[in-house]
Amino acid sequence: MRLDRLLANSGLGTRSQVRDKISKGSVSVNGNAVTDASFHVSEKDSITVDGQEINCQTKLYYLLDKPDGVLTAMEDKRLPCVADYIPPELLSKKLSPVGRLDYHTSGLLIITNDGELSHRLQSPKYEVPKIYLVTFRGLEWTAEEIDTVSKGFSIHDKGYSESIAPAVLTPLDHSADGTSRACLTLHEGKTHEVRRIFAHFEKEVTALRRIELAGVKVSEDTDSCGTFRALTQDELNLLFKATGMV
């Protein structure tokens, strides 16, 4: 593959932007400076840009700490969406969010162009654990309610019976403002599932944040909301292991 194409596919900029870097001598392949944009390379070559080694892969993997009030979509004419947090040079790389977080749910969202990984992370077959930090109003969770959640139960909030898979509910603390917090670990992804589970037990969710997916984590507080970064190799390994891709 041409050097300029590989660099552009790796998210380092547009083809013209990477050609400019190459012509200025900023790019080295296997320790040797290359100024020819048509120089042929592979993903196995060691490539540095401005002295920093880069990950030259056509499959891209990112993490977005989605803020509250942002739509999980790559385009929307009315509302803020996740594409607003992705660098412009990556918008042509066929990236998509894995699954969705509700408009008023913040936290961890994987963004990738790896269709197989995306499919597996969302498939009930692989039971990928997702942990949510839930702030709510209502009575504290009883041992009986926690046991019911752990065994799975039926919900009827849509006019028909629907099964909710077993989940792990861990009460955390109670604040002076009357709200409480709990962690809920799910292995499926029904629409509005967390809020529906809490509502079933007469508890109103006031804030919801996904803090972990298959071992990949973001902080519990919202200070990092809006952060967009590449996944580390260790984080990728966690996702691949959870989905049987290693």
C-alpha cells in the first residue's frame, strides 16, 4: 500500500495533509526517512511521524466518554451527536458507535470501523458485561429486590410481558439531597433497560453513566466527558477476549 494512503487510513489526516508531512521529511519507515508519498509499505512496517511511532492499521478503535445530552449517532441536524467529538480527519473512516447510549446517559462508548467486533460486543451470545453507575430517587434496595434482579424477572411496562436477564445490582451510598447510587451490571442491551429496571421497583433514575464495558473503564465522575482517544492495546485485548476474537 502507498505510504500516504496507509497514513491517511490510520487517521493521521487527509491524503494531502499526510503528503505534506512526508514531503517535509517527517515520516520514517523502519528507521529511514521517506519523502516519496508513493513509497510502498505494509501494516507490519515500523513507521514514525515526527519521531512518534504510529499504529498503521486500517481498523481503528476509539473510546468516547459521551456527555449527557448527546445523541448516539454519526449525524443529526437538530441535536448534538457523537460525530461532533470525532476529529474531522477521521469522519471519512467509516467509524460507527458500538450500540447506543441514551441521549441522557453519559459514559463509555466504543467507536470503531471493525464490523465484526462491533457485532460481537452487541450480540447477546457473548454476554459482554456492561456496568452502569445509577443515581436514583426512591427507597433503598431491599435484599429481596436485589435477589430478584440477580435471578431475572418479567417486566410489563409496555403492555406485554418481557424477560429481563439476570443482572448484578450493588447499592453504593445515599446523599444528603435524597438521592442514592448503585451499580448495575448487565449482559444484554434492551432499550432503556436500566431505567426500566429501576422504574419496575419504583425508583426514579436521575443520572445514568456507563463506566465499564468488558473491562474497559472510564472514571465515575463526569470530568472526562467529551474525551475522545484511541484504545490502548491492553484495552483492545480485553474487548477481543470478551468476544472470543483471541
